[in-house]
Amino acid sequence: MVKNRIPSVLIDKLSGTLPVPDKHRMRVKSRLLKVMGSCKSKNIPAKHYPSQDRYGNNFKFTLPTDTKEGAFDLKISIYPMNKSHNFFRIEFNPNKLGTKGGRRIIRILTQVLGADLAAKFFTEGRLTRLDLALNIRKPLGDYFIYLKGLQQSEIILGDGGTVESQVLGSPASSKRLTLYNKLVEQCLSDTGDKQWWRLEFVLRNLDCSVAGIDRELLKYFKKISFYSRALLDDEWFDQSFLQQVTERGLNAALYPLDRNTKAKYLRRLAKHEIHPVDLQRLGFKRGLASVSFLDMGQSAEAAA
């Protein structure tokens, strides 16, 4: 008998910042420019953007690795526009590093910051964004999703009026949930026997470092509810409410209701709740492993 595989949550983007003493800042910039020059001499794409919203100097390195894509992007920014923000910012997708990407990031961090300061990013850096992704090989286009606490929701339709994605939360909110058809996003063939949907959380300004990433973050997935589209035929609901659900999703439809009405609607919605995927039992081992290379102290011990 084959056991059902527990779905595994991946880390699809990590962004974090680190303070740098004033006396070292010009040296950090100089070293970044030197790394950029070295990359270009090796035909490795590297760009410098003098100004871009939150930071005055932005660098992008497209580094080679052993994945199907063959490369991944590493973004480093310095000199924040808001002086209260940390001086140094880094962003990359841990899911695209392959077996070589982590070592390349550590090498650049060490070259730019120095070994001691680079090692501090794991324990003292501040996570500003973390994207958690869960791939689901089941058809989810006919369900509405709901997450308590978010005011906004949006439904995006594709050709033929089919639901391609649902977005809960605003772009500026501390957490945002998206359910989307990964096959459509990747421009792959969408057939009845091949499904690929993704649940993706964008978490911003977490009060922790990379070292603080643990299974506790899975709590966000456990709070997601799925509802059958059969609720649209439930005459108990007000028609204007059902129209809002159809056009904008459950969070947007429920938010304007007064407290008592919302409670009544949620109790009624429970009749239409379904569980297409077990979000109470999720794995995170692969996600945690994808950022473990940043623990330079552990890496040094392993190499000794």
C-alpha cells in the first residue's frame, strides 16, 4: 500500500536586510562594483541600477547554477532612501539555487561584507519578505478560498471565463495569499489529467531573522478555508452578496458586512466548506533546507 505523500511547503523568495557600520559602507559599495566587474569579465550578467524606489544603489547578478533554468537572480541593494532602514538588502529565490547557488551567494556575501559580517546575516539579519509556496496537483479552480483577517480579495478570469487565480490581501499588506493555476502561469498545457495549482503566501516584515524560520510559519496555511461554488446557488444568501463573491471573492464580499451579519453568513458558509487538500499536515523540511546554507557557522563545522 502506497502512503499519501505529505504536501511540502517551499520557500519561493527570501528578502532580508542587515545593518552595516557607517565606516564600512563605502567599502561595501566598492566591493559590489568589483564583484560586478568580475562577473562581467566572466560573461555573467550583472547590472547596477543607481536608484530604484527604496534603495539608492541596486545590483542584480544572474548567476549560473545546475538547474533546468541554468541560472538564478541575486539582488543586492544598499543605501536605503529611508535612513532608519538597514543599509544592506539581499533578495533571491531559494527554490532556484540548485546545489551550487548557495555557495555562490555565500562567496559574494563574504567578498562584499567580509566573513564576520556576512555570517551575522543568518542570526541578526531582518526578514523583510518571505514567500511560502505549496504546489497542489488537484483541480482547484472551482473553489472559493477565504482567510480571516484580510479585507480585500480579487478573482482573475482567463479565456472562456475560467478562474485563473484568486488574490487575498493588498500588495502592501503584511500577508497576502494567492491561489493560481501554475500551468497557465508557466504557459503549459492544461489537460484534465494534469493539474498544477499553487497556494502562495507573501509575508512581509517578519519579526525574525533567517534563523527564526521554522514550522510555526505553516500556521498561515492551516487557516485557509475552501468553499464549493455551489454556495452561489444557495438562496439563503442575499443576491448582492453572491454577486460580490462571484466578481471579487469571499473576503471582499464579507468585509463590508456588520459583525452579526458576517457571523451568520460564516455559519451558513460552513455548509459549503470542503477540504480538497489537507492543510493541517504539511512538510517543511525541503523549504528549511533551501536556506540552511546561510548558517555559515554550521557550514564551517560541517567542512571541518
